[in-house]
Amino acid sequence: MRKFFAITVPMLKPATFFVLVISIINAFQVFDQIYVLTDGGPANATTMMTYEVYRSAFQEFRMGMAAAQSVVLFAFLLVMTLAGRRATREES
């Protein structure tokens, strides 16, 4: 157990960080499933941020709102990436 936590886990931190960041970004890229299957669902139950950006821009023609939503989405993903980076930071 000591070897596992002292050697193996620290060696896996870069790969763990990469998988964490890619998984977070992929979780927010579920536009096509929502658009094709439910179109937001009953009472917007299946709406995600990416679908809201699309709906604001191309259905309601509110380009400024869509741009602001995109910036918020980017900021959120950046914060999540930095939090993951901090969680897997090496102690050197």
C-alpha cells in the first residue's frame, strides 16, 4: 500500500488531470443529443448551457446574450480546469 500511494499515485497525476479536464469539457458538449432528442425537453428539463447559447443566438436572434453566455461558459470551464490543476498539483 505504501508503494502504491508513494509511487504509483503521484506518477498518475498528470494523466488524471488530463482525463479530468477532457471529461469536464466533454460533459458540456452535449448539444446534438439535446437538440435531436428532446429540443430542451418538457419545461426545459434537459437544457444545457451549450443549447441555451444556440437557442439565444439562432432561435431568439439575441447575439449579445449568446456571446455573454459563451463567455460565462468559458469562464466556468476555465475555473473547473484550474481547480482540477490545483487538485492534482505536484508537491515539489
